Amino acid sequence: MFQNHTSECFPKMGEQDPSDRLRGDQLKETKENGTGSFSQFSSSVRAMVRIRQKYQAMKKRRLEIAAVSSQSFMSPRSSPKVFTFDNLPDTINSNTTSPRKRKKKRKARVLYPSSSLRAVPTKERSRAKKCLYLLFIIVFLQIYNAIENLDDHVLKYDLDGLEKTLKREVFGQQEVADSLLGHLHDYLSTYVHNKPLVLSLHGPTGVGKSHVGRLLAQHFRSVVGEDLVMQYFVLHHFPKDDDIPQCTKSLDSHVTEMVTQAEEQEKIPVFIFDEVEHMPRQLLDTLQDLIHPKNNNEYLNAIYILISNLGHEDITKFVLQNSSVAVSGRLSLSQELNPWLRGYLERYHMLFLEADILPFMLLEKSHVLDCFIDEMSREGFYPDRSHVEKLAEELSYYIVGEREFSKTGCRQVVAKVNLL
């Protein structure tokens, strides 16, 4: 490439320069022709000089370019440097001591005047938190109001007065009284229920079952009214077996009327059935259908109290066999007795399937003395202690160790006092 270029730019050795050849031709023509003026000759010479100068400048420039390109093409490549760790400490020291290294600029500290406090940036409070707190307050007030309403509903039935009456007039059955009041308080705390309350009172003769039934009927009549309390004595309301269909129909209609009336007045009726052991099978079935209704919701808000002496012989035997247990341990006796008594009652009739069993224990001699004192005070007699003990000695007792249990409870107390 460079050879062709140079051959074109530079004439070969022995060849005549083109400008010289042009000038010679012109001189030759002037000599041959013998014509032309001096002015034409001088202008031609000047043009030739200018052309020669331009040619020389172009030639010089091309030579310089060719020299530079040949030097860069023919220069040997430099060998690559090999990295070693020999001079590393010197390099590090030189870098550390180099004044050119830029140090990180520390942010300028904001100085506060000593007379003022630093203002901490405040975060924006979310409005959702305020709404959440307001919701908590509303829920708390609703719950508190519901609790207050429950207390108001219980206050209508005056269970505190019933408790005082039971403690004053029922002797030797404190556990039964406490359990009875607990069931009533839980049930009467609200008006809407999913099932009626069924309480079954069981125990031997003279322990206070019928007396508790009369006290409950008297109390609820004064609270909810005469129309919403029914005290049903089987031997009185159902004297003959021939009247089973009529008695069944009468009981069904009477209970239906009472629950309908109670639903209108937003009250809870009370049904007390005494002497349940004398009920025929058909009447027990009718009562079971009333206690466990299938479709009518008004039957769910009612209290049924069943009083009987079913299983009294086994209850007596159980108490006498466990008479060594202290008085404070009577609650454990009731807990041990309830499972067996429940199984016996469920075998007797399915009416007692969901009833709460409340067993009455035998009364001791001290309880019989309290019965004599209370009855004599009612009749206007002065309760002399020696006289009361003589009357109590006339009754029969089960003697187990140092403890005496009355066979008839307080049932004969009224008859003994009436003979005075």
C-alpha cells in the first residue's frame, strides 16, 4: 500500500520532473513559433512556480504522514507487567501518606442554643387508633350494661330473701339449699334459655323436701304472681287411676296456659310437683313432653321442681355406712351419691335424664331439736331446753357410733307439739 503510494507521488530515478518538462515544451514552442509576447511568458512562469510550491508542500506532508505510520507499525509491543506483593507495604504506606487521598467529610453537627430545648420530631398519629379506642370503650360499656341487666333480672326474683328464708326454716340441709340457690341464680340471670331448669329433690321421709317445696311456692308467688306458680300434689290432684286421660289433658292445658302467659309478661313460671313417686306412667310421659318440647320456644323458659322419695332406702343405707365422715365432708358424700342416684332415676323414667339431682341427707338429733324449738315458737310455747330434749327422746333414731340419725326426721315434730 505504501509502496504504490510512494511510487505515484515520487518520480523514478532518471525521469524528468513534470514541471521541468512542461516548461521545456513551452520554451520549445516559443522558439519554434517565434511568436508570443513577454507578458504571456511571465504569467506562465508564475503559474508554474505556484504549482511547484503546492506540489512541494503536498509532498512534504505526505512524507511526514508516511514516517509516522511506519514508526507506529514497526515499534515492538511492550511486555505486560506481572503483579507481585513485593512492593505492597510501600504502596500502602505511600497511599496512606499520600496527601491526595480524600477524607470523608463529617456531617456538620447541628448546635442548639443552650437556652432552648431540642425539638424532637413528632410522628403523625393515625386516626384509626382513635377509632379503635372508641370501639373498645363501646364494647366495654355494652358488656357492663349487659352485666347490670343480668343483675337487674335476678333482683326481680329476690333470691337473697329466699336464701334467708331457707337458712331460717330448713335444718340440716345447708348443702342442698346452697346448691338450689346456685341453680336458680344461674338460670334467672337471663330470660332467654335453650332448655328449662329441672331440679329433682330426693331423700327419706321427714328430711324437709316438701317443706322446701312449700317455701319455694310461697316465695315465687310473692315475686311473679299467683298465676305463674303451680304446686301440684299428685295424691290430691290425681286421686284415682281411672282419671288418667282427664288428668293428663288438664295438666297439659294448664301448663300451656301458664307458659303462654309468662311469655307475654316476660317472666319465668315455676312448676312444683310433689309426690312424683305416685305419678302413673302416662302422666310422667306427658310431663316429659312438656319439659322437653320440640318446636315451641315458650316452653324453654320455665322451672320444674320434682319432689319424691325415690331411692330413699339406698340413700339411708349410704349415709349410715359413711357416717364416720365428718360433717364438713358431707359434700363429698353427695358427690359420691349423685352418680348412683342418677343412674337409678334414669332407669325409673327418662324424665330425669337432664334433671339436676339434689339429695337430702338424714337429719341428726341436733337438727330435730332445732325443729322442735322452731315449731314451739310458732305455736306460742316457751322452748324450754329440757322439755325439748324430752320430746326429742320420744322419737326413734339410727345409732351409729356417737351419732344419732332420726328415722322419721322432723315429720312427727308437729304432731308432738300439737299434743302440748
